[in-house]
Amino acid sequence: MVSYDALNEGVIKGDGSAVEAEVNRALNEGAEARDILAKGLIGGMSVVGERFGAGDMFLPEVLMSAHAMHQGLDIVKPLLTESGEKALGSVVIGTVEGDIHDIGKRIVGFMLEGNGYEVTDLGTDVKADAFAQAIEEHKPDILGMSAMLTTTMPNMGKTIDLLKEKGLRKEVKVMVGGAPINEQYARSIGADGYAPEAGSAVELVKKLLAE
């Protein structure tokens, strides 16, 4: 029976070399790549998400954990592809036009990847057209938009309106987040859900995919 405690701990502590060593050890002991992902990497990032949400971990530590998780992910991803393992779902994320805030969105992306979702990050200052193009190209299950400024919030609604115009709105669930956003605003622009922080974003994705 392979133990994933040390791998969990490596992710939580943001120790990339320990994560790589533990992933390779588990593979040598005959562990399946999907179990290493679910029980080791996702297990560790779930704890990180809980601690970050509770205020027991801070941004630099979360970014270190995410980087360490990615080092392990780089080893198991090709093995998952070979075995025909599919991601739990696909998400396109980006910060809306006029807004260059990146860190919150990146953490959401890291947490989603760590939980087995395929993530395409369009970056910051993403125009409505670029979101629509990404949906046509990647055909994601979910679109996630972030805004950290009250002045850029309307670009979320503008993007949703464009998706309707292009006949893409029914193809994708839309979730929004960011400091000035709340549940009421999300509903007012026609989004399917709102997440106040990274941990709840993962739960919201699960919920939207189950609908």
C-alpha cells in the first residue's frame, strides 16, 4: 500500500524537490498515475486551499505550494495522457479587459489544475472577443472571469452579452470572481455562479459541472 503522506506534506510545504522524489518513489512502488494525482497532489492542494481560505496560509506560501504541485504534475501528466485518463472538466480563465490583476486568477488556475481539471489561462486584460474565440477554440465546460476593479466589472457583462450574440452562451457555464464582485452582481449580469476565493472556486466548478 503506497503512502501519500510525504507527498501531501511536500505540496503543503512548497518543497518541489520533495514532491518530485515522492512522485517518482510512488511510481517505482507501482502506484497508478491517477492515484498519485488524486491522493497525493490533489490531497496536498486541498489542504492548502482550506488553510488559505481560513487565513492560516498566505499568498507567497500558496504560490510555492502550487509551483511544487506543478513539478509533480509534470511527471504524471504524460502518464495520464498515455493511459487515456481524461480531465474532470475543462476551464478557460482570464482577467477581463482593462484589468491587469493576475495573482488571484492564477491561484484559482493552480487549484483547479491541482484538482484534476484542464485549465487554459488567457492571462490579463482579456477582451470579450478573445474570451469568445477561446470558447470556440477550446470548447471548455466553464468560463471563469476575474475583475479586481469596479471600473472593469462591466466587461464581464459585456463578455456574456457577446457570447449570447455569437450563440455560445449555452455552450459554457460562466463563473465570476474578484474583490468587487458579489453573488448579486453575478446574477445581474447573467453569470451561472460566483466564487469569493480559490477554494470556493473549485467547489463551484464541481457544482456547475454536476448540473
